[in-house]
Amino acid sequence: MISSSQQVLLEAIKASLFGAKFSYPEDTNWDEVVAEAKAQTVMGLISPVIPVHDESAEQCKATYMRIMYEQDRLIRLLDSANIPCVILKGSAAAVYYPKPYLRSMGDIDVLVSREKYHEASELLKDKGYKFTHENERHIGLSKNGVEVELHHHFSSPGYDVDDILEDAIGRREYHDLSRYQIPMLPMIENGLVLLGHINQHIKNNMLGLRQIIDWEMYLYSIKDVVEWENVFLPMAEKIGLLTLANYVTRMCNKYLGLAYCLTMDVDDDLLYELLNVILTDGNLGRREKSSEASVERRVRGTIYGIKRYGFFSFFTGVGLDRLRFAKKKPALKPIAFLCGLFVVLGKGIKALFRNKGVGKQMSEGKKRYELYKKLGVRSGEKD
């Protein structure tokens, strides 16, 4: 059930993005609205239209300018070394906003070709970028307090757009944003990234309104509707994300003020369930950051993961996240399985002792599995 504060938040988003009339009850609890906005990382976006002030809105603008400055230095460095790159998400989504600096920014995601990846990573390290982490898609680096994820792949289990994006790097387009030149993927491919980003967050139970609004503003900026319908939608169908595209588009139409509408066959009851999931979790799970809520979310996520991947694969995956050295050694998979099992059981026992409704969260995990399946969320092994 959507709360009154969440409804006010949705109305504020419409007003900020599209100039819609902003009306709200006289007894609106603005502390709750601000808390909801922060959990969804849209506080900066609604700050111009709400009658209260919160310093986080100014922090959002300051972060935006700092990231744009460091991003420009990064782009110039790669360009000077003849390493073509494109920005993913972040400013490549903010470019569609009426006031880009109101779009909350986190790290910098940059994609280079697989052929140039090693050269790019060595160059950045030589220029003072400090290694932070590495996974199957990118290496994490940091400089001047700004995190950079240097990607050689973008796809994740369940959908694959890497060859499409690899080809598109050579057709990159520069867009002006706050007096900086941003190298971006062409319109169609950039849309696939934003849609894939939604898929990535939702399957990890961490989808927030920010990712949905990125998609909304992308749709709003489309000029060639015929190309989008004849090129983008078939590509989305090919990679298995057409159903999800239809649902998030319909959400933008029904709840977030987007006038642009496609001919879609969606179930509005499922759509409402999806909205409730988003409002429950918040961006990156921010609404459930307390230790108690975090445990509950893990219980819910465990049941969803077992339903999606199967018992052995799920616990093995958890263990491999802890025992990274085992990833390239198949013989160690049983050890990874046991490690994952003990890790998850420990969290479950903790939840039982705190009496935080484990049964309810197990039921919720099953329901989310069924919901995501109907929405066409791509997660991997059982897709």
C-alpha cells in the first residue's frame, strides 16, 4: 500500500520534471516525504517544488559538479591516449533531465573496448587512480574522492548486450552537459543500458525511483519514435527485456507524469506490485538500512534467490562472493557451497532470535520471484 507521504513524493516528481500542478494535503508530514526522497535518491530533484529545505539538496548539486569535473579529466586522459570511451548511466542519463544537476550522482561508469581495456586500466593506475575492487564486468578505481568503474563488459547473467555496445563505442556521440563534452552511446544503445540497469537493480531487490526516472526522461527525449519502435523494441525483445520495458514505461505513464505512451499489454495489478517493491526497497536498499531490516531483506532475498537459481547454485554463488579465489577452480565449488550455506544460515538464525517475522519474509521472497518472472526480469541460470 502506497503511503500518503509516498504519494506526495510521486506528485512532487511530476511537478519538478514536467511542471505539473503540485497539490498536497495540509497535514503532509514533510519529514517523512524528505526521508522517502532520500531513500530513493531523488531529494535534489524535488527540492525546487517542495515547501521545505534540506541541505542534502545542496550536497547533491556539489557532488554533481565535483563528479563532472573529475569525469572530464578522466575522459581527456583516455582521449589523449587514443582510447575511445563512453559514459554509462550517470551523466549519460542526466543529459535527458531538464535540470541535470538535480539528478543524484554516485560514481563514474566508463566503458572502453575489450581490446583497449588493459591499456586503459594500466594508464589510470599510472596516473594515480587507486585500485579498489574488481569483478567480471569492471575494475574499481578511486581518485580525489571519486569512484570510477572502468568497464570492459556491461551485461550480467540473463541478458547480453556486450557485442552491441562494443560496436557502438565506435559510433559514440558527444553531448554538451554543464559545459562539458560527454561521450555517449548512440540513442538506441544508451536506452539498452538504462533498461539493463533497471533489470540489474530489480533482480538484486535494490531498484529505486532514480533508475525508473532515468528511463522516463530517456523516453521523453526520444525524437524518432518510428526508429525507437522499429529498432529499439525488437532489440529489447531479442535480449529478453521487452516485457520489463513495457512495464516500466507504463509506470512512468501512470505514476510519474510521462505523457508519451506505447501500445502495451500490461497488468495494472502487477504494475502496482512493482511500484510497491520500489517504494519498499529504495535505491540500493536504502529504506532498509537498519540491521534488523537488513536481516529481513536478506531472508527475503535468499528465498527469491533459491527460487530463481536453485538450491545448490544460489548458495554456491554466495560462497564464491566470499571466496573469490575459488571462482576459477571448479573443484572448490563444494567448499564455496558450504561457505554460502553457513553465511546465509547465520543471517537466518540472527533473524529468528530477533523475532522479525522470518515466515513473512520467506513468503514475500516467493511472491517477488513470481512477480519478477511475470515482469520478464532476467537473472541468469533459469531464464
